[in-house]
Amino acid sequence: MKYLDEYRDPKIAQALVEQIRARVTRRWVLMEICGGQTHTLMRYGIDGLVAPGVELVHGPGCPVCVTALEVVDKAVAIASRPDVTFASYGDMLRVPGSHADLFRVKAAGGDVRIVYSPMDALKLARAMPERKVVFFAVGFETTAPANAMAVWQAHREGLANFSALVSHVLVPPAIRLLLQSPANRVQGFIAPGHVCTVMGYREYEALASEFHVPMVVGGFEPLDLLEAILMLVGQLEDGRAEVENQYARSVTREGNAGARRIMERVFEVSGRKWRGIGEIAQSGYRLRPKFAVHDAEKVFGLETITAEEPAECISALVLQGLKKPPDCTAFGTRCTPDTPMGAPMVSSEGACAAYYVYRRHELLTLAGD
Ligand code: SF4
């Protein structure tokens, strides 16, 4: 296939659904890791098409959603300083911290700017040597190469007024945590295609073998996801636990060697706190000591800030696939995209936002019956 709409062909989709139904002999619980995949599943009603033989639960793969509350608080503290220009991707501005979000800081006169690339933040640092320019470097392995490149370039140019507030998270340790949990229900994973484009899928082979759980690297279009589900169901029905690559037009086993090289030069693996989940060992990146002058946490002395999650928000359970957004008592009432209580309702990739956008009317109708 060559064009995007071919990956949305209804006839091929129907044929794949029929193949899935024909293959299933019992109910299987599968998890898609990535928030982009969750939105496609909800938008096209794929979860309903493959039920009841396949139950889809939604994983922690939305970078905005898993950015720890205390990291947002640190961003707010830094951005509120009069000597700082704070640069961020737009979707981080509405993520609620303990007391404020970055939009509020901007409304109160803070110099908060939306950028589309860390290189835009570098340009700001070059253009305004009198200001401290801080880039909010969040995301999974997908955004890490460009963020690493920005820090590496700043270091090379001696741009001491550029720093990054780094909160990168890594997917395989989160999958390991899910699989180790006694409450785990997931029997197969659709691995995140964009992350694997950078990292390859060797790490997933180790997980599949250790936990005897099948994984299929999946893309983001409806036919990608249906094919990935069919491949997973095939493995489960055969009793196999391998890594297969459905997203071969983008992913290779080794990933992008150049991207991985720059990440390894600039970042080192560290423990990382995930919003709603807590600390996961070896699940994040931090800047190597060589780049300490560009590490915003060190530059602004904010390493000790901590914060507690709101008790009503069950995003921890949602992000681990143990509950679905409508199970939350605040869903669609006290928590909406306009008044989000938790990060999964803020981000366009969040599971709560996906249910709100694509399923709210359906759910309200059912509740009214
Ligand atoms: S609906 Fe809102 S409060 Fe409930 S889990 Fe989702 S983000 Fe948290």
C-alpha cells in the first residue's frame, strides 16, 4: 500500500475483523501501549468490532499523561521566574500541576512559549543571550534523539543560557512492571511503532521470552491495528510468545542507530517517577554529568520538589490497563478536557480524553437507558 487512505479501507478492515473472529477460541486481553494507537482504536470503533473475543485495554504510552506531577510543578516554578523564557510543546501547557499549569503562568505574564522542536528553543537561546532559555524535554524514546541533539549542540556552541528540564520515560521497564504485577490481565501487547522506529525491538524480544507473552510492533492506522491484533491472536491461539513486526514500513529490529548514538552520548538511564504509577527503576533518561550546565533541575536547584496525586483520579489504574476511564467517578463530570483533573484527560493522546471524545455520548445514552 502507498497512500494513507488505503490503511483505512473498510473492506480490508472487515476481512481482518472476520479473520480475527474466526481465529479466536476464547477471550484474550490485549494492551496497546501507545496513546496514538488508543485514539485510532476508539475513533474507528475497533475495540467494539473485535469484542467479545478480544478485550483491548489501554497502556501507559502517552508521554504527557505519565509526566510526573512534581515535574510539572518544577516546570511551573522555573517558568514563573522573571529571568526565564520557558519553551515547551503545546500539549504540556494545560497539564495540571499541584497548584497551576503553564498556561496560568503565561496568563500571569510569564514568558512561556510553544515550540515545535527543541531546535526552536536553541534558536531562542542564541537570540536572547541575556535570558535563561529552558526547554521542557518530555516524551518516550521517540522524542529523545531530537532533545539529545539540542543539548549536544548547545554544549558544542557554549550556549550556557540553554538548559533542558528532562523527563524522558522508557517503555520496556513499564511493560516489565505491568507483567510483574499480580493484578496483570494482559496476555499480549501491541508494541509502540514510533518508539520501536528509534529503538528497534530487541528489548521486546527479551520481555516476550522472559514472561512468555507475545508482542507485535504495531502502527497507527486502523488496518495496522487490526493486523497487529490478528497476529497477536494467532500467536496466543498457537501458544507462541514471539515478537513480530507488523509496522515493517517504519521499524527494523535494530532501530535507528544514529538516533540511538546521540541519545547514548547525552543521556544515561535512571530511575523515573511516572504520573499515577510512581517510581519505576531504570525507566527514564537523565542528562549525563558532562551536560550538567544544561540540566535545568541543577541550574535552578529544584531536584527536591515532590508532589502528591489527587486522590480521586484513578489514572494509575487506567495507565496500567486495570480500569477504563468510565470507571472513574469524575469522568465526564468533574473531569473533562476543559477541566482536567488528571493528565490522561489533558493530552490528545490520553485514554480518558479518547473515551471522552469518541465514547461520551454512547456512555451517557447507556447510562440514561
Ligand atoms: S477521568 Fe480524569 S480524574 Fe478520572 S482517571 Fe481520567 S484523568 Fe483521572
